[in-house]
Amino acid sequence: MDTSWGGRAATLTATVLLLTIYTAAGDVLTACYDGSNKTLTMDCGSEALVRVLKAFYGYSAHGTCHYTEGDCTRLQQQSLECVGRSTCTVPLEGAQQGGVMLPACQKRSNYFQVEYQCVPVREMYDICQHNNLTAQTGHIVTPSYPRPYYSRLHCNLSIVVPPSQKLRVNIITMELASRGKTDCADFLYFNDKFHSLTLCGRRSNVWYDMHSNTLLVELLSTSSTRSPGFWLYYEAFPPLPVTEPPLPVTDPPPPQNIKDSTETSLARSSLLLTSLSTKQVQVQGDITPIPILREEDKQSSTRKASLPFAAIAGGVIGSLSLILIILLTLLFIKWLKERHYFRDEKFLEIRNPAFRSSGDFNEPHTTTYYC
């Protein structure tokens, strides 16, 4: 323990931190390095398996025995053997030295924390017994997991989620037989229609992001050795939007007696009118009654409000009509004058001695002059 907070930390550890194991919400366990017990136990019962989400060493400057924001931490590098078991006990590394050295802050850890889940066995999908999965999340295991699976197997299943999503897969734990360092005797095969991936050997807590909303998972076993198999977890992302169910619509109960209902409605209407007619509003010490407008008053107010516009429109239309009548009258007078002028002009042209009509050529024996 660091001496910079020695007095205060010593008091806290003497009163509170003598509890070597701290549990929160059933899925977080922490063990303090200053306690007497140097182990941490996870127990999921006989019908569930332990899935370790995160394990790390931490140093708290406040002396707390669990993680708080700002703590100096270091992830557990080695995979915990508790994965896939129902019950597991983990010894605290570096207990004899008073903690594990944390390179980020050059302090020794004063607690060890594990975040885990208890996954029911009934919620796991056997790859050889299911062909299609459409759930948003799921656990996939080899037959008889966590016991070794039988050899000479060829099983596959497909995962399909909505087109707006993609899939990611977490290999929680995997141990498949291999031939040497480059050849797989048993292999796990992924295909998302864009890329394919073949895996064998041992892996733990590895994530793979897929490129589509579909995924083919295949297991092929050709070896005669029996291996523990694998435990996979998949999830679709991003999450689908949550739609709230519509509120139920309920009709009001019908009245038991029509006459009573009518009388009640009339009484309520009368009471409402009375309360409105007598309601007053006090403004700056004066009491001003609130006027009640009937439907006729509203229509009259509407007509009064629209009267200026109607008067203006009528005046404009009347003025335009008068101007049009005057123009038509002037045009008519002009037309009469021009008609009289053209008639006189024709008469003068006929009377002109220099004018000869076409009929003159049909009368060769008579010579007529016009003057």
C-alpha cells in the first residue's frame, strides 16, 4: 500500500476492506489484496456456465476495493480457466508481494476485479441441432459442450438478421484439434458472403466483425481425438430501434338511463353558461366582466371585420366598370364619325370626273361625265 495516503487508507482498510470479496449485482466480484483470503470464487449453479467478460487488476487511491472512474488498471492477460464451468475459484496473482505491479502508474494493485455472466445451458444453440437463427443475440456451442464433442462431425447453421444490421462474433473459448502448426484437423469456418475465415487450435475472448447481416458457421471434424470444442457468442449491431406499443383506446361506458343522461348534460351546460356569464377577471384592481359571444355575434364580428375589404374591392370594381363604359362610348362615337366620313368620301370619289367605274366599259354607245 502506498504511503501517500497511508493514514486514511489504513483506517479504511481496518474498518471496511477487511471484507476480502465484494459482490455487486451478482455479476461483479472483487478481491482485496489486504484481506486474509486470497481467492475469488464464481458459482453459477449446475444449470449455467461462467462467461468471463473482463478481468483486471486495479489500484484505487481512495482505498476502495472495486473499480471507480480514474483508477489505474491492467487487464488480465491470461485466459481464466473458469470459462465454461459452473463453479470456479481463482487465486489472486501477486498476493505474496502485496499486489501486481501496474506499469501505467508504477503502483501495486490493491484489488482484483472480475466481471462475468452466468449463461443458462438451455439458452445455448447446438450447432448440430439448429439450422437457422434469427435472434439478435445467441450462444452457439459444439455438441455436449463443455464435454468433448465426438469426431467425424460436419454441422453448420446460418444466422440472418435484418438488412440494416451487421453481425459480430465473440469466440469465448475454442479448442479444436490441429495437425502441426499450419494444418487443421478440425476447423471452424465462417462465411458472411464477402469474406471467409477458417480457424482451429486454441483461442479465447476474440472478436470478429462481419461485413453483412448473414453468416454461415460450419464445424468439420476429421480427427479421431476428442477436443472440448468451442463456445461462441454473436450479436447484431447497431441495435434495432425500440418502438413503444400504442396506448389502448377505451370507449366511455354508455349511460344507464338516456333520460337521466340528457338531464345531466342539460344541467351541466346550464351550470357552465352560468359560471361563464358570472366569471370576472380582475385587472389592475378593476373587475372586468368577461363577455359571452353567441354564434350570431361571432358571425357579425366576422362580417364587420371583413367589411372594409369588401368596400374597397367594390369601389375598385365600380371605378373600373365606369371607366370601361366611358371608353366604349368614346369608341362608339368615333366609329360613327368614321363611318359617316367614309360614306361621304366615297360619294366624292364617284363624282370625280377622273374616276371611271367598271360599268362604263359595258356602255360603249353612251358617254357620261360626272360632275
